[in-house]
Amino acid sequence: MTKKMIILLIVFIILLIMCLILFKIIRVQDIILKAIYQTKYSEFVEEYAEENNLDKYLVYAIIKAESNFNPEVTSSSNAKGLMQLMEETAVERSNVIYEETIESQDLYDPETNIKLGTSYFSYLLGLYDQNIVLAITAYNAGLGNVQQWIKDGIIRPDGSDIENIPYKETENYVRKILKSYQMYLKIYSK
């Protein structure tokens, strides 16, 4: 072998190693991101997101923010399950969907919780002309609060002024959901 061929072979091997390393890094990054942005309970999320005309990735983002996919969680305000439903809201939605009342412990069942949660979020989207920001705000702070904030001119009816949401926790929640939603789209819509 000539010196030139040896140099070309070494350059080729170095490029091949770099490509393999780059491929592994990208793959590892995808694996890590998919572990952080999970799609657990996909059979229920996909079914009820479609049934309620919702983007499944938005539903995943809500579940991630609300419970981080833990179906047994109860908040300090007594919201329950994956989508952190208040019992009153869940009963109201179950009367619409099932035409019967559910029990408190039913909210820990992933399918029931996702079915009721997606129904409620779809209802909020309908109230706010498909404005995701206002629906997310109402999901967290309550419908009555959002209606009052709009009426009082605290927030705009188009939801373009997240920074004016009076509850800092809700403002952060809205930003968190929107960021997670974008990440879900980026990771899974390839």
C-alpha cells in the first residue's frame, strides 16, 4: 500500500467512526427524550383524543404536566388521576357521557380519567373557539376565573397575553403545557 492509500484509509475509518458516533448520539438523545416525554396509556389517549377531536400530543402534554403519568396521584386540591380531575367536574362530564354518576375511586382508572378529561378539555376548547391557550388556562384555573379575567380585561379573549394571567402557577402551567406539546410534536411527528 502506498502512503496516499493509507492516509485515505485512515480518513475513511475516522469518518466512519464519526458517523457511527453521531448516529449513536442522535439515537441516545431520541431514547432519552421519549423516556421524558412518554406516551403511556396510548390506547386510551388515542381513542378519546380522536373521539373528542383533540391532538393526542396535546393530551399527552396535559397528562405529563398534571400527573406525570401516575394514575394514583391526588393533588392538594383533591384533583385525581392522570388528568387531575376535580370530582365535581368528573361527575358533570360523566353525566354527559355516561348519563350516570361515577364514584370518586373511578377517577384513578386510566381509561375513565382520560375519557372524562378529554371530554372536558374538548368542551373547554369549544367554549373558547378552539383557542388552546384559553382552554389550558381554564383547565387549570377554572372556567369561572378565566371568564371573569376576560370580562374584567385582565386577559385578552384571544389568549395572546399569557403573562397577564393573575395566578403565577397557572401562567407557568400554560407555558409548561405549550412547551411539552411542542416537544411531543417534535419527537413523535417525524
